[in-house]
Amino acid sequence: MASEHSHWPLLADAPADEDLSRCVHCGLCLTACPTYLVTGKEMDSPRGRIYLARSVAEGTLLTTPTVERHWDLCLQCRACETACPSGVPYGRIMEHVRAQVAEAPQSDPVVRRVRRLVLRHIVARPRVLAAAALLPRKLAGLLTRERVAKLKPKPLRRLAGQIPRGQGAPVRPGFELRPAGQERARVALLTGCIMGEVFGEVHRATARVLARRSIAVEAVEGQGCCGALHAHDGDLAYARKLAKKNIAAMESDRFAAVVVNSAGCGAAMKEYDDLLAADPKWAARAAAFSAKVRDFSEYVAELGGEVPSQLETRVTYQDACHLAHAQRITTQPRALLDAITGCQRIETAGADRCCGAAGLYSVNQPAMSGELRQRKAVEIAASGAQIVTTANPGCHMQYLAADAESHLDVEVLHLAELIDRAEAAAETSR
Amino acid sequence: MATRRDLIAALSQAVGNEAVIWRPEDVRAYEYDGTVETRLPHAVVLPETAEQVAAVVAACNLLQVPITPRGAGTGLSGGAVARKRGVVISTARMNRIIQIDPINRLAVVQPGVANLAVSLAAASSGLFYAPDPSSQKACTIGGNVAENAGGPHCLALGVTTNHVLAMEVVTADGTLVRLGSPTPDIGPGYDLRGAFIGSEGTLGIVTEVTLRLLPLPASIVTLLAVFDTIEQASESVSAIIGAGLVPAAIEMMDRVTLQAAEAGLQCGYPPDAGAVLLVEVDGIADIVEEQAGRIRAECLEHGAMEVRIAEDDEERERLWKGRKGAIGALGRIAPNYYILDGVVPRSRLVETMAVVERVSAAYNLPIANVFHAGDGNLHPCVLFDDREPGARQRVLEAGEAIMRACIDAGGTLSGEHGIGYEKQQFMGWLYSDEDMENMERLRPVFGNEGLFNPCKILPGGTGCGEMAHDAAAIRAAGQDAYV
């Protein structure tokens, strides 16, 4: 509920007073916040952003372009939630704040409008997105590592470098992979929007890793974009629409779990219950669905059992924020890497700090995104790793960009690709 | 009288445009710290060097504008709240660790470095920085110096003043001076370092600190003793100390706190306990084992239902995570809390805790207790909802009653949070007018003629008396009044 004095323009989706008042401004979130670490400004910290929102909610502050800038600069990485002892649902607050900004923007109304249209009419529409993804996929075929490394100037090299290479054909709904022997269980795989188009190999690797554990993988028809980007942008109405579509498509009892290999999508789907809590027709279905959603690494760890794997390499795992902070999954991916024979895992100091990809953030806030990318590049270079592995498409592309931009000379792989490669290597060596 | 325009121009001159925050909606984020009181500054500056700090202080003195230093704003006595508005100097951008010197076992850091960052940086040399306030992930070394911060492990190792060797400070009149000496012993001459530490940012602003580092203990044992009642836990504390044992830390948490911490942080605390003691011993393995055994025995003898020993580092970290996040976790139970910081002799713990309970009942306000039991440093947290009319006044009265009880028991007003603005009116309980006038004389020595972090620690002072009690009066002064 929003207070009666509130200056929020869209009361139906106003940040809840209970959420805002949970923050006791103790400040423990400050050093977890990537943007605060860069600017040193309280307004660019979680505590500051909440305080501004609370002031608007209490009717003592008007939303101004300046206030919007501080909210816009938020990565929504939710590292502050991990640091917060009070359990402030910061991600939820920020999504509702963004909904308010979108309703009556005081700054950049055209950009905001265009962004919303792109999200609704390109990202969330499989056919339109497939057409849009055609060009980068063609480019990826032409761009070898060596060609990218020679490109100038730097921004062009970075842009070209971040297009995923070697990802093969798209994986779309209808895809299925059955295990060679007896089928132990069947899971639904979210193909997602951008993920399915330009990260086909990640999906295939995911399916192969699961198939080795006797799990059948089915990318069921009728599913679509998870709606995470829409929710982060404050388009909660459309996010709800997409959520319902996915629930209807994948809730069947045939599936033991809904497996997601994109941390941002997984986090959003685990929170469908929250998104649809006020909808009496969908609340129960959403809760049941959310309970079935598993991240790839989480599910593989739950399955247990040992599949031989081998890869002589030095690898650093960089947490995807929505895996580490939204889903609180940090140990499973590391344990899976540690189980690979010959694989030396190097922990870097800022592994769970945001890389600056953050969904559309790299487009919306290129300066801050670039700063965070360069900080990561320094840490990765210092680690001496040969492979950077992560668990989210946005992060994946950000590390590819960092590699091209800073000549890191590292290979960037999704965790599923790396595990698949190591397991395949162990199979052939036997 | 200077206008706000003059002020902003002078500040921009000192630190550059980008490092001056002055928009009304921006300074809003600097009106608070970790306490409940707020006051809107006119401007905030983010200097990066000592010279910039000195230039800001000089400019403010020239324009007769009050100055309030700020670290991370995690303080719990209102030290960073700009009571007379004016300029807040934030050290957020002075966050470099300049040097870790393993041979001389010291660290040279800028004031905006987070407390925990020092220990993390020193760990590879086998060293750590001992004072560990619960907010150590975020609170800054500069703020620690100002408040003479403590922490659970200060029981055996002492507080901030025991670990700061030397400092570079900009005094209240804008002079850059060095205090102390980076040698193991305090250098010759007056110990102005000692006078500066704990001065709550009323004498100047620290711009560089040389810290003592200690070797990491070879062995650590952490025990969690579970009790039905706070009395049993308190008696165990007395018994442990009475037996001549000196644990690294003895922390107590009551039922309310335990439940909040467990809900928020999943640290493995027993949900139905009335109180727990978190006890840590460190040092040489054999001795640690022996001491842990004796502590366990003392706790069991004084009514502990169970004494658990952390199996590994992970479990120890989990137990501590709950303790360190306990205060913030109270946000789950109530929208606001008012945390007190009183000290009583260990022998009077039991009766003082009984007073806290009585105050809680009398004012009809839940009070959570989480504190450094080993040194008798209490932190009753009064839980309330600030939106409820009259609640704040009742909370302040309850707080006053508890502080009075601490003094009556032979204790004092602050263990580690400082006096700030919140307890200055109680200073008269402890000190005579002559005592306080004598303290007051230190301020002009460092060039503070009333503009540097005004209306903190000592009651009275020009224009401060009437602010002491009533938050509404502070607000009424008007948020957009010019300087």
C-alpha cells in the first residue's frame, strides 16, 4: 500500500510502504553497491535510492530529472539484498520505482518510450527477434578472434567482440534431447528471447549435460520471453502477461523441473509468484510454477551423481548477479567446476560484483557499464585465468566485450559449455 | 552573511564542480546517518586529497558555514548529521589503502577505507586489524577514529585508540598536521593523537591513518551457548571472567534479536532460546582448546541448555554473520529502532538487564538486546514505528530511563557509539560543569570556534541548547533557509 500523501503517479504499482520502511538506513549495503563504489555518492547507493523513493512516497519530495538519474543509474544487480540484514526487497522496490518513472517521466521521455516499444515488440516477439538477430549471427560467422583483435577503434572492436561466436544454429521451442538410456526425469527448458537466438550452443550443451544424467530436456512450444527485462524496466503489466504465457506453457506435471540457464530469466521466473501475487486467478499457479524453477547449476547439483570430466585449464568463475544475489546460488557452480579433473579454479576478489551488463544497462548507461567492465578486466587479467565462465547471456557478452576491448586473451564460456566440454573430453579419453 | 551561491562557488573552487553536491533532492540523501534524526545540509563535498579537505575547511571558515565530517554514515549517535546544516565533507572518495607493511606490522590508509577492507588486504601477510565494529563491512576507518569505535573483539584487544599509531588531520581551522608517530610506542610530546581519537569529528577531519596490524591467531574456537534466560547468560559471563579467562569476545543476544537474525540471515541460531552467548577464544591451539573447555563448563554450570562449538570456518562465519547483522535485521520486526549504547560494570549486568525489561513494559515498547557482554557494553534496541504519533517521544524517554540506570549502576554513557547529539544532554550526569568546561577548552586548541561539527558531545554551546530534545523544532528551522 502506498501512503495517502504519496507523489507516485501510478498507485496500482507503487512501491509498497512495507518494503520501503524495512530499510533502517544502517548503511551496510554501501560497499556492496557497484555504482556507489564508483561515484562515492550516497544518492547512487541502495540506501540513498530507497530514501529518495521513501521521500516521494511520503510526499516530501517530487520526482525530478535528478532523482530519476539516480534511479536510472541502478544496475538492479541486487548485491545490496545479499548485504542487507533487514531483508529489504530492493529489486522489487526498484521495479516499482521504474514503473512510476515510466508512467510520468521527468527526463528522457522519448528514450523511455522507445525502450518500452523495443522490449514489447521486438524482444518479446520471437519472429521479430529472430529477424533482428540474423545480422549479428551472420557477423559472428565472419568474425574470428584474430579479426576482432585487429579491429580499430576500440569501441568498434568492443562491439564486434561482444557478438557470441561459435554458437551455431538457434535453439527454439520444439527442441528436445533424450538421454541415450532410460529416462530418469523430464524437464522443461526455457529457450528465452536472445538466449535462444544467439546462444544456441549453450542450450545444446545444457541439454547434453543433463542427458548424461539421464534427464530428457524439452523446450516446450508456447513458451516465450521470461519478462525479466520488462519488469526491470518497470513494465510490470507486460511482464505479468509474459509470465502467464510461460506458466501455461511449462507448468505441466510431465516436467520435474523448469530448467533455466540464464540467471536473469531464472530469477524472474522464481519470482513469478511475487509478480502475480495480487491476481487471484494466477497466484496459486504462479507459486507452484516458481517452486519448480531451477537454475542449470542448481539442478545439476541436486541431481548429484558423478559424471567423469576432465579439462586442463585455469578458469575463473564470475557470478551472475541474478544467480548470486537474486537466487543466492554461489556454491553450486563453483563445486561443479572443482569437480573437473585438471581444472584449476581461481577466485577473484570482485567475482560477485556486477560486470555492468545488467540487461539493457550497457545500452542505457554506457559510461558506468564501461567503467565496471574495465574493473572486471583488470581483475581477470590479474587472475591469470585462461577461461572466464559465467551463467547469464548479458554477462557472457560483457566478458566477450572486455576480452576484445582490453586484449585479455581469455575464452568466455557459459558454465554449461565448460562442463559439457570437460565431460565430452573425459568420454573420448576413455 | 554568505549566500548559498557564494558557498557553492567557493566549494567548487576547492574540489571542482563534479565533487560538490548541492541540489535539494541530492542533499536529501545526506540528511541521515544510522540513527533516526535528520537534518538537511546545504551542500556536500567529496574531496579526494588532504589538500582539498583543507581548502574546503578554509573556505567554510571564511564564509562562517558549519562543517560536518561524514564517513559511510553508519554511525549510531548522529555524529554525521549536520545539526546546524552547512557543509558535509564526505570521505567516500578517499578510499585507498596506501600501504600494508608486514615487517613493521602497520597499514597506511585513507579515511574512507572500510574497516573490513584493511583486514582483507592484510590477510595475505597473515595480519589483521583488530577493532571490528558490527558495521565493519561498510563503516570507515575515519569514522572509527572519530567515534573511537569498538567491536566484539575489543574485549581482549582494545578499541580503536589502541590500534591507531599516527594520523594526518586537517584541524577545524584548516591546518594540515600530523599526530602521533608510526612507531610501536607513542612518540614524545603531548599525545594529541589520543585526544583526537573519539573526538567525534569536533576537532578536525582525519585524512590519513597509520594503523597497527596484529598477526592472525593460529587457532580460533567459537562457542555458542544457549540459555533459557538472560540472567543465566549474564551470570555465565561473570563466571567466565571471574575464572580468569579472557576470551577474544563474549557477545549476548536475546530472544527477539535471535529470531530476527535467524529470519534474515539463516545463521543456525536456536529459535526457541531465551538468550545465547557467542564466545570466541583465540591463540595457540592447546591453550585455546583448554580455555574453550573451561568456558563450556562454566556455561553449562550456569544453566546453558547446550553449548555448540563451530565445526569449521564456515560455521564460525555463519554464527558471526548473525551477530554482525543482528541490528539491521531488526528492520524485519519494526520500521524503526533506537539503539542505545550504555556501559555497566560486568557485575551489575543482571540487574541492569532487569531494568531494561521493566522499561520495556512500562513504555509498552519492545526492546531487543544484542551486546558486548564481556565488557558490559549494552545495546538495547527500542523498536517502534516513527509514523505513529508520539512514538518517538516515548522512545526517547525510555532511552533516557535506561541510560540513567546504567549511570546509577556505576557505568557510563557510551561504549563505542559516541555521544553525538543524542546523549549530550546526559553528559551532566557524569561530569560537573567544570569537567565539561575543561573539555570544551580543547576545541579552540584545534581551531574549532563553534563551526566544526557543532552541537555534538557537550550540551549547550551557542544555539545548540534548544535543539537538544525536540526533533520537530529542528525540522521547523526550515529546509530551504539560506546559510
